[in-house]
Amino acid sequence: MLEKGPLKALEPLQRQSVADTVFETLYRQILSLDLPPATKMSEAEVAKALGVSRQPVRDAFYRLSKLGFLLIRPQRATTVTQISESAVYQARFVRNAIEVQTVQVACDTLTSTDLAALDGIMNRQKQAVEEQDPETFHRYDDLFHKEICDRSGLEFAWDIIRENKAHMDRVRFLSLAFASRDAFEDHIRVLDALKTHDKNRAVEAMSQHLARIKEQLPRIRRNYEEFFVNEASSD
């Protein structure tokens, strides 16, 4: 069952924010592998560890299961899912299809204020690279992509992406141990293309950025084989 460690009691919360805060707490712990694949969890244990009632935990479990992070089996333990290699590639396909279109729209729509906001995100990412802080880097990595969608008037695009990228996210997080600077430099190229309204260069930069997962995944799987589902025998 869930061992003591990464989960700590939450500070007192407003009632309407409890479920969201529980969700975000568990989301970060699963993403960062503090709660690794195959970890068994129960509503009662998580509620006790976080100092909340079971209802917001139940809500968070459901939301995490819809994202692909948890496997809920009635009358049996809920477990953190193993990483699916095929789901990683599916997520990359979805992201590439959407984000290539998004940067083309962004080239036409982003204002100087929007671009300044993206510069601010890049400054935070640069600091995270220098401080070797993968959790902060990943948070601003996501924000960079989300802000391009939102500031282009395509908020729904990020909603679709987030619903499909759970397995990809954990691989991306593991890749930051050796590839955060590459990701940062990719973002610089994307942003430079947006600033010059160069659609072809923006598409190329975004496509190359999202394709890196294909190079990184075999290395990560070799190092963390126990985190991955054996899809060849999963049928």
C-alpha cells in the first residue's frame, strides 16, 4: 500500500478548492515519479496523509484516471499506471498535429505583450536549467506551450493536449535529467520564429522539439524498464 514519504498534510483550504488542490498535489507527485508506476493507493490513506476528507480524494482519483495516471478497480487497490510506450507516441502525434497548427495561428495573432510574456517564461526556464531544477523547468515548459495556445485564442487546444499527454509527461520529466538544455534551446527557436512571424520556421522548430521524444524514449526505457508496461504481452 501507499508508503509514507512524499505526501504531506495540506494547509487549511477553502472548501471549493480542496478537490483541485488534492488533484494538483497528486498530479505533481505522479508526474515527478515520487509516486512511481505500480504504487498502490487508497482513498482513505491519501485522505489521511493529506489531512482532508475522502470525497475530494475520490474526485481527484477520478480525474487522474481520466488522464491516464491511475487505474481504478472497484474493490481492489487503485494503482499508478505504468508508462505505455504506445500512448507516448500517440500523445506526440496529437501534440504535433495541434501545436503545428497553433504556432501558425500564433505567428499572425501574438502581440508584443504576448511575446514579452513568453520571454518571461523563458527566463524562468533558463534559471531552472542553471539550478538543475527539473520540476520547475517542467512547470514552465508546460506553461510555455499553454500560453501559446491561450494567447492565440485556442484555449481548447491545450485542453485536448492535456487530456492526452499523461504518459508522455512522465517520459519528458525523466528526460530532463539529461535534456533540459536541449528543450530550452528548442523553445528559444520557437519563440524567435514567432517574433519574426515566420510560419515555416515556427512549424519546423515546434516539430523538431516534439520529435525529440522519439530519440529519448529508448534510452529512458532502458534505464527505467520497471516503469513501463510490457505491451507485447499485455493482451
